[in-house]
Amino acid sequence: MRRILVLLPLLIFVGLAIFLWRGIGQDTTTIPSPLLGKPVPEFSLTSLYDENQMMSAADFTGPALINVWATWCPTCKQEHSQLNRIARDEGVTIYGINYKDDREKAQVWLDKYLDPYAKNVFDPNGRLGLDLGVYGAPETYLIDAEGIIRYKHIGEVNERVWQTLKAKMKALEGGS
């Protein structure tokens, strides 16, 4: 019995070391979403630009990207020029979800930094974000032609991330 008590701290240390070692090196930007393989959740929210225009999941047709963004998010500003380039130069449809933000500030922000979004939903309370499983802005989803979520990226869309998204989009389109 005494021998077990002497070895107990060593066993605890080894167990803890194995647990921590397994977590090192895991990619935190690819946290699996319970919505992968499922349609964009149903919603009824207004357009960012027109509070009288109601929008729903049917407005998001793919293949396309859905980008969750906000003016209070410094990383959103950091990725914004890349999103503009993707929409402009590569012809990719990007839908925006303006998340827990102020409508007027968001409109001014898009005037200043340009608007890469084909359509932009205003989600002031974050309800759609909650239904999507958003951890925080920015997050980007890839949807197929049927509006099914095929991929989720947490964090900035930079050139490296775009190449991954682009390959996944081509695979959805049948490699064309």
C-alpha cells in the first residue's frame, strides 16, 4: 500500500503530461461544427442595408462563402481586403452576417473599406450566429449548391486559408 502512495504522484504526473501532450499542436481553427452536413439554419432577419427587406436561409445559395463579421472585430478588418479580392478577382459569392453590431456603423465601415458581400444580413442580437454555433467573429462557412454547410473556418481568412477554401469549393463544383 505504501508503495502505491509513493508512485501516485508519478502516475498523476504521467497522466497529466499525456493529456497535455495530446492537446499541443491541434488546429483550433477547425473546431468541428455540429452543423457540418446540415443546411444553414432557418432565420428571418433584415438586410443590413434595408431594414424593411427580410432575408432568410433561402437567400444563401451556393456554392458560396458565408462570413460572420463585425465592426468591433479587429481581425475582421484584417481579413476584409482578402475578402474583397476573393469576391472581385475570383468571382466568389460571399454572404455577410453582421454579428452583434450597430447597423449605421456597419454601413459606414463597408463604405470605407468596400463591400465584398453579395447580400448582408443584420444580426444585432446574435441569434443567427448562435444558431450557426459561432464562437466569435470572424468565422467563415462554405456552403454547397443546396445550402448545406460543408466547412467551417474560425478566424481570419488569409491567403493560406483562402487556398484551402478554394480547393474545397472546387471539389464541390466537381473539380472544375
